[in-house]
Amino acid sequence: MHSSRQLDENGEPLSRMYMRQLLISNTAFTPTPSTSISRTFLRYNILQVSFKDSSMVELPKQLFDTFTQLQIVNLTRSGIKYVNRYSLERAGSLQILDLSWNALNELTANCFSGAIALNKLILSYNNISSIDSMAFNSLGNLVSLLLTGNRLHSLDGKVFGSLTALQTIYLDANELQVIDRNLFSSNIKLQNILLQNNRINVVEEGSFVAETHPSSVLSILSLSNNNLTTLNLKTVNVKKLYLANNKLEEVYLSPSMESVYAKNNRISRILLANTGIMKLTTLDVENNSLTSLETIQHLDSLVNLFLSNNRIGPLNLTSLAKFTKLEQLGLERTFISNLQHGTFAQQESLKWLDLSYNNLDRFDLDILTSSTALQRIYLDGNRLKSLNYQYLKKTFPSLMEIGLSDNNWNCTYLIDLVRYCTEHSIELFKSQSSMNQTNVKGIYCYDDKNPLANWNTTMQQMQILHPHLGNTTEDGALQSLLQSVLEDVRRFSESNADVANQTTKLDGAVYDLTKNQFTLQKDLNSLRQSLFEIRLALMANRTNGSAGVDNDELRRMIESANNLTLDKQELSAKTLEFKIYEQTFKVDKALELAKESIDKNALLAKRMEQWISNAFGSGGVGLMAQQQPAQQSAERVGGHSNPSDHGLIIAMVVMMCLMMGVIMLVFFKSNRRSFTVERGRYANRDSSLTTITNDYHNNI
């Protein structure tokens, strides 16, 4: 047990009125009188007591009976299981009572009786599952009530009726399912109601004081992370409304609302009570089911509009015409495919624009000529190959950041673009690290000299963006198949140099065979010359009358020479035939490998089609849309953004097929040329052999 004292100039304790705080630690406090505590501290005017790492069963009545002037009492983590209705009987001066992180199960009737001055009661993180409708009867001055993290399933409609001074109530992280009619109707001073992280599926009409007392206006109403499917708040006066992560399909807004945060729902319609007097300045409906801007056209007071991950589609010239006050506009993953001059003509105050991950293959910065105050623009994840950046800083003198990642930049072009941004102090936003890919200052670019590297990059990006692939058997099989195809491509690429070397060697062999053919042709010409000389000799022998014996001998000599020549030609023909067979074997082997790869590609396409239908057909698009892009948008505007990656997967398959086709085309082209050359030269040799045989018969 410790106390904090102040001493006078002589080292003596000051009078009782200056003793303010008492810290008690490691104490097993019981309801029986503690004479040692009373005698030690009774002469001091103790105003604040804190128990640290203590143990007690109930709220200690003796504490308040002893120190009647206590104003602040902290009893967190003290193991308290219940509050006796007489525990605070003499706590008339108590203003703040902290009972969080204890073991309370219920609050009985009049359990806080006597604490008439209490203005803040903290009951968070207990096991409270039941609250009597008269539990707070004596707390007419209570301003803040914290019940976060308990086990409340339902609340009586009159349980807060006596809390007429209540301004803030925390009921988040409980198990509430229904907000009953008139639950807060008596709390006319209520400003903040926090009901997030429950299981609420019904909010009955008349639940909030703002509906029964039109002059009352709530500052914050939070219903995020519940199970709401419909919600009508047209008569609720609230400034900030939080509805994120529900199942809402439509929402009815009141004229008093200034900010609405309703991301991650299924909202397709936004209904307005009175469009003429709307005060709404911020609307966040990211990741919903909006298909056009018609439902919000009348919200001309909007300053911040976040529409990411809605299937908005192409924008026309009038889509944004009424939003003249916009300063922040989020259009990430909204399937925008065309932007015309004049689309942003009315957005003269625009400072933040997100057009990332759409279908833009070109973007003319002159479209934003009216938005000269632009400070940040994000064009990541499109198909841009060029950008008219030469007058970027001149057009937007306040520009501080630009997003260029995940486009189709050529590395040489991107170097010039990045250099311009660096020279003009424009920061480059990078959605993720690209250091293991071809990049310029962390921004991925396409190296047309190394297409295989770009294929590897596509696979790596897919694994980074979708690490969940492989969590199921189907996805694991798909990933294995993709890896197998990648290994085939890599193997073909690695063997390409070997194929080229073999082709060069074959060309050398063809050259040598051709040279040998010329030598044989020369020998053949010599043989023909000899035959002519023999024929002349025969004619001379006939003239001399002695042609008989000499003719027989000459005939045997000619036959021997012809046989020798035929043997040489046959040997050369067999050598050439062997070379052609060897090359044909290589071509057949390549065809077999190509067929195997084609089969794998077909299987891959089938698997990917099944996988896309399974993953995206059952709502997978919404889940994937909330991953890496949500992190990007959180970095950009503090949580104002959250895809469908169908296009990426299809592009990947097309790239894979094109890569395989190019590789096989190069391989077959080089080998087919060699095969054709040898076959032609073999045909020439065969014709030469026929000529020799014909000459022999003519001579005979």
C-alpha cells in the first residue's frame, strides 16, 4: 500500500486538505472495516483512489463509507463480480467510477444508488449480459456511459430513461440484435451513440431521440459492422453516420446529415428525404452495387465523394456536372473506359482524384484543365503507355503526388517521365514494391527485350495480389498447373541457346556436305572425261581390227569404275539420309513437347474458366476488391478507399499463349529451314547419281 504525500518546508506533512491521491496495489480488499486504512488516511481529504492488481468480490462499501469525499475511483482488473445496492450509499461526491475489466455479470436495480454526482461510469469489458430497467435510476447527472465489450443480447426500452443528462453512450462490441423503439427517446441531450460491432439486424422506428425531439441533433451515430439489410433514418437528425460493413441494399438519408460512411455494403439506391436542403458534404459508398451516378445527382453540396469498387461504367459529360464543390473524388475500380474533354469541367476545386485500376488505355491530362488546384492524382493499374506530362507542373502548379504503378510503361519512356517528376518535386506514389521486377524507381515497366521476365513478373504479381490462391484444393491445382506451364516456358527459354547452337552446327554440317558434293561432282566430271577418252580408244581399236579382247577388258574397267562411283554416291546418300533422320527426330521431339504444352494450356484455360466462375460467381469479386487496393486507398486518404481481377487473369492467359506461340514459331522456323535445305540437296545428289547411271548405259 502506497500513498503520495507533499511535505512543507520543514519536512512535515501538509494539512489534510492537500492529500489528494491514494494508490493501493496487491491488496485483497474485503467488505469488513479496515481500521488500519481508516486510521492512517482518515485525517487526509482523499479525492482519488486507484486499486492496482487487487482482488475483491464486490464493490467495497467500506471504501466510500471511510472516504466520503472521493471523486475519482479506479477499480479496473480487481475481480469484482457484483455491485451491492448499498455499496455507493455514501458516495455522494463520486464523479468518475471505473469498473472496467472486471467480472460483473449483471446490473441489478438501484445498484448505483447514492452516487448522485456521478458523471462518468465505465463498465467496459466485463461479462454483463443483463441490465435491470432500474439499474441507473439515481444517475441523473451521468454524462458518459461505457458498456463496450460485454455480452448484452437485448436492452429494455426504458433502461436509459432516467439518464436525462446522458451525452455519450458506448454499446459497441456486444451481441445486440434489435434496437427497440424508444430506447434513447428520453435522452434529449444525447450526442454520440456507438453501436458498431454487434449483430443488429433491426432498428425500429422511433429508437432515437432525434426522431421524437426534432430540436435534438446527434453528432455521431455508428452502426458499422452489423447485419442491417434495410435502414430508414429520414427523420433522424444526425451529423455523422457510420454504416460500413453491413448488408444494406438501400439507405434513406435525412437532410441534417453532413457525413455518411457506408462502404462495404450492397447499396444500389440512396434515397433522400428532401434534396433541396441537403447538407451532405462527405459520402463514402465504396465497394457497393451502384451502377450510375443518377441516385446521387442531387447531392450538389458534396465536397468528398468516394465511389471506388462500384460498377459505374463510362462517364458522360453530365455525370459530374452538378458536383461543383468536389475536392476529393475516388473512382478506383469503377470500370471507367473513356474520359471526354468536359467531364471534369465543373470541378474547379478538385484537389484529390483517384482513377486507378480502371480500363484507361490513354489519358489526356488536358481533361483536367479546369482543376488547377489538383494536388494528388492516382492513375495506377490502368493500361497507359504514354502521358502528356511535358506541361504537368505548369497546368497543376500545386501537384505534389502522382500514382503511375502497374501500367504498360516502356522502361525507356518511364525513365523520362520519372525524371520529369523528380525535377519538378512531384512525389511518385508506389502501390507496392517492384524491386524484384524490371522497374524505374520502384514502378514496374515493360522490358521488350526480355518478354519472359515480364511473364514471370505477371505470375509474381498475381501471387502477391492474391496470396489466398492455394488455400483450397482447386486453387492449389490451378497454381500447380500455372507453375508447370511456367516451368515449361522457362525450360524452352533456357534451351533456346542450345537449339541455336545445334542449328549452327547443322548448318556447318550442311556446308561440309555441300563441299563434298562439289568434290564428288568434280570427280564425276573427271570420270566422264575418262569415259570419253576410252570411247575414243575403242573407236581406234575397232579401226585397227583388234577391238575384241580390248573391248572386254575396257568393259570390265568401266564397270569397276562405275561400281566405285556408285559406292561413293551411295555412301554419301546414306550419310545425308542419316543427317536428315537425325534432324527429323529433333523436329518430332519438339512437336511432342509442343503438343504437351498445348495440352497443358488447354487444361489451364479450362481450369481458369472453372476457377473464375467459382471465385467470382459466388461473390468473390467483392472479397478480392477489399484487399491490396483498400490498403492503397488507406495510404492515400486515411481509409477512403477499398476488384475485379478478371481482366488480369484473362490477360495472363493470353500472354501465356502468345509467349508459347512465339517460342515454338521461332524454333520450328529455324529447324524447318534446315530440313528443307538438306532435302533439296539430297534431291540434287540423287539426280547426279541418275545421270551417272544413264551415262554408263549410253556408253555400253
